[in-house]
Amino acid sequence: MGKIIAIANQKGGVGKTTTSVNLAASLGVLEKKVLLIDADPQANATSGLGIDVESVAIGTYQILEHSNIPSEAVVQSTSPNVDVIPAHIDLVAIEIELVDKENREYMLREALKDIRNHYDYILIDCAPSLGLLTLNALTAADSVIIPIQCEYFALEGLGKLLNTVKSVQKIHNPALDIEGMLLTMYDSRLRLSNQVVEEVQKHFNDMVFKTIIQRNVKLSEAPSFGESIINFDATSKGATNYLSLAEEVIKKNS
């Protein structure tokens, strides 16, 4: 049965989409069958894997609404072994539309029941908020990866996210686990970067991935070409980092 992993942090710009796209591509290269669900109205994971957002007719929105089943929304990406359920800006409206629905936190979980056996991993790229979309992702997921930027305000807001995870565990999804905290945008030359790493490792110990994602120009360039870092430049530091993360995730789940 496929493992569902949400990639979440309500802070923007911490590397959620970069991680979703490149972890998916790395797992694909390591011969795992992967489905990436774009649950962010900005649809960056969709365009980051070479899919034209404007042409999306069936995506995450229709699945949450249950007007289509997931298999009807699946699009093949440019990365080997990676399928995508794309997003479109219309996803913005879903929070309002689901508000009055019964079991509104379980819409994604219900929708994924039939498709999860077709994949080794299902990754959900969450929106930078703790709204209904992210709640749906956490309720559907087996575990969550939390990207943390190696910068001054890194730990700010982390408490809030961990409380949300706790309340999801308590109310909607007792089986939800923290897959790991992932340190991103690390620059070894900066004292601050090193302090954040120490601080996070000290506080959270085994919950932190050994792999640290370093700052890398190629990583920032890849999305504008609609490619993962693996397709864009397999020899770059970014590619090496994400392959190492994928290996860590596989090892943890084998």
C-alpha cells in the first residue's frame, strides 16, 4: 500500500514545493512509483514539473469536490515514474465551498482510497497556511515532512504547526506521524545557518533528517524550465541532496 506523505509548513518560502517536486523526482529515479498531489492554489508544483497550469481541466479541486475521481485527474510528468494531480488557481475557492460540508476534513482521504495502492509514495504539496486544504492533506496523510529554512525566523511558527499536527492526531487522524523535519536553504558559510541547524537538531533530535538541503542556484533555476533538479542538472548539489533525502525516506519505510 502506498505511503501518503504531506509536505507542510504554514510559512511561505521554506522550500515546500521545491521539496515536493524534487523528492518526487528522486524517488522516481530510484524506481519508486510516485504520485504528487498539488494542494496549493499557486500551482507551483504543477508548473515545476512541466505541466501547463492553464490547461488543467481536472485537478485537486475536482477531487476534493468529489466531482471526479483521482485517476481522471492524473497527468504524467516529465520525470520518470512520477504522476501528478495538478492544481489550478480555482483551488482558492475550495476552502469556502467545503466549509458547510459534512466531514469536510476527510474529502481528500476519501478520494485517495482507491488510488493509493497504485503507488509506492503519494506526496502532497501543501499550501502555506493551516486552512482546510492543509487540514485535508494532514488527515489523508500517513506522515508529514516539515521543511525548515535555515534562517533567523525558522523556529517561529513551528510550534503552531506542531500543535496543528497534534490536534489532527487527536481528532481526525490518530495514525499521523512526523516523517521528519528537513533543513533547507542551508549555507555553510553563514554562522546563522549553522546555529539554526544546531538548534533544530538539539530540540528535535531524531525527528530531523540527516540530509540537509543546501542553497543551490540550480535548484532555483529548475522550476522556470518546468523540470525537477534531477532532470535539470543531475550533477548539482541540489540533485545530490534530494537523492540522499529520497534514500533516507525509502530506508525509513522499508
